Amino acid sequence: MSLPYDALLLVSFGGPEKMDDVLPFLENVLRGKPVPRERMLEVAHHYEQFQGVSPLNAQNRELIAALQQRFAQDGPELPIYFGNRNWHPLLADTLRRMADDGVRQALAFVTSAYSSYSGCRQYRENIAAAQAEVGESAPAIDKIRVFYNHPLFIEAVADRISVAMSPLPEDRRAKAALVFTAHSIPMAMASNCRYVEQLTETCRLTVERLGHERWHLVYQSRSGPPSQPWLEPDVCDHLRALAEQGVRDVVMSPVGFLSDHMEILFDLDTEARELCETLQVNLIRAATVGTHPKYVEMIRELILERLSNSPTRRAIGEFPANHDVCPEDCCLSGRPAKL
């Protein structure tokens, strides 16, 4: 192993773990963004329905435990650290701990499978800001590539859907609409990255593996002002359209998410489910990849790929494996530059 990485840093979005955390967390998330305060308070109410607890931190700890167990079996021998963009453990605090522990160069696994400002470039900016805050002792950090077309990721997504579909009788399973969801982003942001292209490819590869013909990619959880165009169609609008077409069963896969965020608990498991009950549509929600063994193995494979500087970089479908080092103009935010 020629590259001197001595730790893995798992980087994620972060989430509150009690009610007192909710507003400070949302203020961190929305800082510098043109989101009305009324919308922030509306989202805070979503958290109130779950006692202020996002499942995200707990699920990331479960992922770390699964990775540690896998590393213990077959390597690599790397300690794993955990840092968030928006809530504790915050990245700067984690980098200080890494520096105190003697870590000098780490690989970062970001919990985002796709290229976009929010899912890639902003995380790189967050890491750089944390390094600047920590100072000269901060470790160097290299981000692992996005993996939307890695075969093990596709296998994990497909397996989650297959398990969700399995209770349906065979005739209804064939007629069910498969709906993939992802977080909507502003059109200005989407035009500067491959987010939609990569999501579409993940969906195509997944249905190819499943052999299911009726599928759609839709979006959820938009938060910008109505005057700003975001990616559509919205998941609830699409569910209404399916009901009008006489669809009886919908299997929903939140393919844009790797673990259950509040956007899944509220927007899908609460809001979309209540709508489907009104529409008399049977909604079945597939699990996120979470700690699926194929997904855990994929992360390990991506780490070994970088540790060995291997020319073999697995990907399937129409596009090659994504770059390791992002170009300067990669995944711009689409927001006007500050003067």
C-alpha cells in the first residue's frame, strides 16, 4: 500500500438528537441560503413530531460499526473518525481530535453518491474550512469518489427494492409503479453538475438488474422560495398522477439518500403515505442502503482502491468511474458570486 493514509473520516450532513438542538441545527443548515424563516420553523415542526431526533447520526454510527467489523476481518487497518457539516460531531472538532491522535493524512468518505454542490463541492469546502480553523496541525484529507454506478451500490439498492416488493402477489408486483426519489435542488445548481444524469443512471442500472419496466425518478423536500425553479416532478404531484392512471401499488425507493434522513421520515413516511391513503394507493417504501453488506463492502473497496493506487476502478453502465480529484469548476453552486 503506497499511499500514506492513516485514517478514514466519515463525513455527513448531521442531525439534531434532541429538541434543543433543532433550531440551532437548522440555522446552521440554512446559513447564507435564501430560505424564509417561516419555512425553517415549518421544518422545525417536522422534527417536533419525532421528539427532535434525526435518525442520521445514529445510522452513521451503525455504519461506522459495520465498517470497523469488516476492517477487523480483512483490513485495512484504519481508525475511523466521524465529522458532520451541520451538527455535532462537527468537522473542526473531529479534525482536532485526529491531529491530537497523530493522524497526518486521511481519506474522507462523504455520505453522498452523486455529484452536486450540496453533495460534493460543499463538503470539500466544509473540510477545507475545518482544516483552516484547526490550523497547521490539521491532517491532509482526500475525498473518495462518488459511486452512483459502482456495481455493489447498485446491488444493494436493487436488493432493498426486491425485499420491499416481495410481499406483493406476483401479478401486482409486475404492475406496481417503481418510484425513485431524490432531494430536489435548484435548477441553477443542477445545470452545473451531473446530478440528474447520475441519478438517472443509478435508476436505470437498478431496474435493469430488477427487470422492472415501470419506473420514474421524482424529487422531494424542496425548500427554496416559489419563485426559484427546482427540479421536478415533486413526489406528491407524481403520486396523484399515478392514482389518476389507476395505479394500485407504488414501491418507493429513496435512492438519493443513503440512510434515513428527516426528509424520508416526514416527506415520505408521513406526508406521502398520508396522501396515498387518501388516494387509496398502496405505498411500500424500500429501505435505504444503510448498512447493507454490499454497500459496506463497496466502501471498503473504494478505500482499497485509493490505498493501492489501483488502476482498476469498478463502475458499470454508460459512464466510467468518477474522478478522484475534482476539477476547479466542478459542481458550482449556481448562486451569484459575492462581491
